[in-house]
Amino acid sequence: MKQQRVYIVFCETVSPLGINGQVLQQSLIENYNAVAPIKQFNADGLAQPKACEAHQDLSQFLPQDNHLWQQVAIHDRKFALMAAVVNQHHQTLSNLLSAVDQKRTGISLGLGTNVFPMESIAMEVDELSTNGLYRTLLRVNQPVHSTINTIFNHSDLYANYIQYRLGKVGFAKNILTACSSSTQAIALAAAKIMTGSADVMIAGGADSILNNFAYISFGKLGVLTQDECRPFDINRSGAIAGECAGIAVLASEAGVKAMGVDPAFELIGFGNSMDAHKITAPDPSGMGVETAMRKAIAMSGQSASEINYINAHGTGTRSNDEVELRAIERIVGDAASKVAVSSTKDRHGHSIAAAGIQEFHVLLASMAKGMIPANLNTQKPLQTNLHLPLKDNVHQKIHIGMTNNFAFGGVNCSLLIKNLKP
């Protein structure tokens, strides 16, 4: 069977850079930095009291038609972010999906782990005792619906809500591979279309570590900076935490024709690899990272030298950035000076499982605008022949763009995008 082409017909996120694509693009143009004091919990006394939060008022986009979903949104930040994406763009998504056979559609989501919502539950405890806590947990976590609990929801909740709002699909799949979760969800969606198993896929994810338990856990791992996030800087000291939710709609040629749309971008390649080196650090040789990128390039049929811009994983941690940079150098070879590389995590933070959909959206916005985002905080860049734009964005047409995400355990994923509007 001939491999089907994969078109990107929709992509939206709710993130620290904006509540939709239009705001996101303007934030990139203006080099808006979303790092600010944490508001979702009391961060007094923590080594890093700042993070990147989606500060926009989400209330207008949260579930209004069902009190059960409203209760979920109170206790699950990831769900609240995802619901805001779906409901804000409900009409557009409904129009797109109504034109295609639901049995030929699917959902693929990358999700973060559930975290006990200590802050919100603490406000509801009837009395400060073990029994008081127990009674409160029973009250708020009654299985009020076959697919909904208030807390401790299973991962299918998010796909269930999308189907509740947009209609049933042929199948749904959830992926949890830490920082590459939603990147792999997009790759899986592309694979389904390429192999002819689906005509339309909803792909994306949601995550937030902006709660006491998750935030302190990441702090103890030593991956959060106490200063600024400085990807590819000699003095880099870690990531800044963030949050995001987003979805993209991918379609085959048949799907595009049924929808009557004229897509601007095509997903032409993806690559996965597994280091299996260490649970919290990549293989220092960078072979796993390099393998993922090479697979994406090989699938695309393009040459590495044709890539104009790479939105790097670039966490700003000691172990990640140089490994990624050297792997890119090996791949592009003599074309290094023509390949721009930057990480935008310095301005929107690291949204863990949602990093993939967030940076996928950033890449699409950059390609649409013909602009390469700068490494905002990088002052003393690592030595490289690659083009690392500093401080100021570069206005340049991006014909081929790549986005990378690498996760704990060495679970790596790269996506390659082609601009169809030269």
C-alpha cells in the first residue's frame, strides 16, 4: 500500500504564551517571557518560586453544561487546560470532524501522571482529623459517572471528554512517556494516517506540574533552575516549570478533501528511539537522540541540510543541551551554519508531557510567520557551528522545520514539518 501523506489542518494550545494561536504568535514576535511568581500554590521558601503559568481566565471555556465535568476541572488542572482548548474551538473542531467518517477518526493523547490535588482538597476538609480527611475524600471522589470521578481519574478521561463534546471516534490511545508523551502521540497519529488506518486524528496532550507535590519532586531531581532557564549556555543550571494543553488535527488527502480545507503544513517524518541509559538522564553519547532525528529525516525523504530550523528540546539542564547540540551537528555536517537551533522553554517553561504539543504549535507559528525564535536568556553559548540566534528573533522563511523532545529513560521523539505555502 502506498504511504499516505499527513496534513496538519488545525493546531491550538492554551499555554503561558497565550490562550490561542493568535496570542501565541504575538507573544513569540514580542519575545514575551511568561516566567512569573507562582500563583497556583504557596511557593514561599522554595529555591525557585517562579514558573510559567497559563494566567488567562479559563472560566469562560470550562464545562458549563455538566456539573460533573465542572468538578473535575476544579481538582484537575490538566483537564481544565484541555477543556479550555476544546471548548474555545468547539465550533471549528465540530465543523472539521462532521465532514468525515467517525469510524475513520481517532484520538491520540500524551498525558502527565495524576497528582493528588492537595491544595484544593485541603480547602474542602470538614475537620482536621484522619476521619475528616477520609469523609472528604469519599464525598469528592464518589464514582458519580461510569467515566468520571472528581479526583484520581484514569487517563481515558481526556479522550472521553473530547468525544463528549465532539462525538465518538473509532479509537483512542493515551501515551505516558514523560517529556516526549505528546510528541509521540502526534507521531502515533501520523503513523495511523500513513498506514491507511485512519483519515483524521486528533493528537495532543496536557500536563501541569504546578502543584506542591509535582513541583517539589522535580526540584529534588535537580532539574529546576534557581535562576533563569538558559538553554545552550555554558552556565545553564536547569529548566523552569510550565504547563500546557493542546490538540492538533491531522488528516490524509481523503480527510482534507472531505473537510474542504487547504492545509499550510505537512508532517513528513517522525522518529522514535530509546536510550535505556539512565532513568533521569540521556545517553551522554547522544546516539539515541541522533537516531530519532535520523529516522525522521529518512522517512521524510529530505536531506538534513534542507532543515532550516530546529526547535530543540533544550531544557537548560546540564545533561541535555550539549548532548542534543552535538547530535544535531553530526546530522547536518557541513550545513551547520545554515541550520538555526533554539529552545523556547526559556519563555514558556517545560510543560513535561505537553511539551511536544506546545513546541509543535510554536514551530507551526514560527513557520507561518517566517520567524526563528531567539534563545532569549543565553549569554555565553556553547561552542558550535550551528546558528544559535541570541536575543533577537531571525526573520527567515522556514521551508522545513523540526521539533525534538526527549524524556526520562531516554525516550526520544522527533517530528519533521514541511511548509506548503512557500
